[in-house]
Amino acid sequence: MRAGIRLEKDRSSVVAVDADGEIVGEYSHSIGQEDPFPELFDWIAHRSNVGVRSVTVDVGGLLSMERERQVVAVRIRPRPAADPLHELPVPPDLRDSRLTVIDVTGGHDMRGRRLMDLEVASLTAALRGISSDTELVASVTAVGSVANPEHEQQAADALLSAFPFARVTLSNEFFSNSFRDRDYTAAMNACLMSSGDQLAAQIEQAARVQLPGVPVYFAVSDGGRVPIRRLGATPVNALHAGAALGLMGARHLAAVDEGEIVITDDAGAQVGRVHAGVPATHTVIRRGREPALACNAARIDPYSPSLLGEPERPAAVVDARSHDAVSMRGDLESTVRARVDLTALGAAVAPLSAWADFLGHASSSDELDSWLRATQEDLRSQVVHWGAAPESTRVVESTAYTLAYGSRHVVRIRVRVIGDWVETTARAGATI
């Protein structure tokens, strides 16, 4: 049996599915205590007679920003902004944090060549202005770090020398050609680390008591899951997992592995596309004109039929309205009626998911193929290490392309591997 948990500020939902993907139990209750996990895991433990295979938790609704510790954002660039127009303002959701920005000279170009030497001395001098007994979290963002992370790593060493117990996020862990997006993503991740650590500790403690030996995961924004122990390191990937899990739950109910799925609920209609049984993704989460989060995320948009030519017929329309009094769009006809929390169901059936997204150098097609094969094997090994059977792993995305206005030998390599997959059939949680 697999279980998925959806957590919000005041409510939780649990859905359990058996080995064939059939829904075998649901549980929902209000959260009235600081730590709801013992009660939730106790329900899961007493629901199955055949043993629990995995538990996946959507914690995005409980993650909170750092408000007490000092937050330092180190920005490494060849030169300061030429004028105020090109300064990077602090995004609105970071303004309540105790954020200090330190600008340092350095950086690389997109071929990994050094543009300027890193001024470690200026960073060290700036850090002396912060009390040595300060509890610190920090982000480090350098120009060109997706091609060469050397300066970010050196800056992190300087930070840890001054503050040995600091938690540091490097922006090269999140691929984006935009310095602004990587800087924002790394800073957000740093501000969420304390909350991620606390949630991971609570979840692991409850699992040890109620479900000893059962692997526990957290859901990420691409509709997959990764081990709970990584929550304290990359909590930003969990922040917007709910929408992707809803699409995974709808896909599971509708037994659709390819095509568009429309989900209608009390708030309206949204559409997402699934490919090879998982959500199609984009590389950033955009928020209007504000900086984007550089996270692989399911591509989900408000539903609007095409006005040019014959509109594409959705592969499924999943009706998730809480009651019939909520009107449904006249141009949509329900194919599946959901009687279950789609987000919790999506967490229960989410596959293990691992990505690689980086810049490489390839001067021939053979060299490029070698890059892709090696990356695929590395990711398969990672997914197996997380708990998937080797035969369950599969590559669902594997691309390589040159960057615009760059060297023709510099290629972006992007690969995704999933594992521990649940096949789709008609489900007990749906009315068709």
C-alpha cells in the first residue's frame, strides 16, 4: 500500500492506494495541534493488512519563511550595476526577512571561463560586520555558475569559515540563464531551510514510531517525490507541489498517460498536459514581473479553448467540484467525477523523480550521445538508491541543445528519470 498526505495550515487529507493503484482508504481531519503527523501515520499504519510500501507528503502548505535568523545573499558579478535601473531589488516575499545583500566581484562566462578573480577579501571583510554568534542562513549566486560553480563554492567556503554552522544554498543547484531568477531561488531556498528541517524531523520521528522501516518522501513541483531527508536542503522544490499533484491525481483517475487534462473545481477550470504518465514541465515558476523560481514545475494554466481553428479535445475532463451547486463551464463535458482529494491521491501515486540540468561541452554527436547516456545512467542509479526497483526506472525526458548567442560547443543537457511507477486503470475513486 502507498499513502499520500496533503497538508494545509488547518486541514489534512490522506489517500491510500493498493499495489494495483486502487483507492483503499481516505481520511481527512482538522489540524489542531503543532505536530499532526503521529495521528496521520497511525491511521496509515492501521489501514493496511499487507504492509505500507511508501508515504509521500505534500508539505508546501506548511513551509514558512525565515523570520528570526540573519539571511545573507552573496551576489558575485564582474561589476556593480551601472545605474539604479539595473539593480536587483529585494522581492516582496523576502522583504520581511532579515536580509543583507553582499556584492562581490567575480564570475565566469557561459563557457566556464573566468571573467574576474573572486574578491574573497571583500567578502570576508563584509562578513566581519556580522556578529560571530549570529545564526546565519545564506545564498550565493555568481554570474556563469551554471557553467562553472568555482566562485560560488569558494564564497561558500568563506562563509562557512566565518560561520561554521551556517546553512548555505548555491544558486548553481537551480538551472536558469537568468542571474535574477537564480539569486531569488537560492535566497528563497535559504529562507525555507529552517522550516524544512523542522518538518522533516517531525515527519521522520512519527514514521519511526508508527511505520518503522517505511520510506517517507516529500512531493516536489514536477509531480514526483524525493526522500524526506532532502527537505531541509531543497525545500523550495516542495513549495508549489500541490498543483502538480492534483494533475497526477486526475491523470490517475482518468487513466490517461498522454494528452491534456482539464480539472474543474470550485475555483474554476485549469488544464495541464501529461506525457509518459507525468506532467509536462517548464523550467521556472513565473510570477508576473517578479523574479521566477528556477524549479522544474508542472505546466498548469487556466483553461481557455483555442480561438484559432478546431480546439484540441482534452483527453479527460475531471470534475472535482465539491457539489453540483457550483456551475461548470458550458463548453466542457465531464468525463470523470472525482470523489477523492486529488492532491493526496497524486501524492500517493507520485513516482520517484530525478533531474539533471546543466551545461556541457560537446564537439561531435558521438560526444553528445555519450553525455546523455552517462547522465541517464547516473539518474537511474540515483532513483534506485532512493528506493525504486531497477526495472521500474525509465527516462521520460532527454534533450540537448545549444544556447542562443553562445558557443556552438556549449550545450544544455536536460534529463529526467522516474521510477517506482503506478500503472493507470479505471479507478474506484472516480465516476466515469
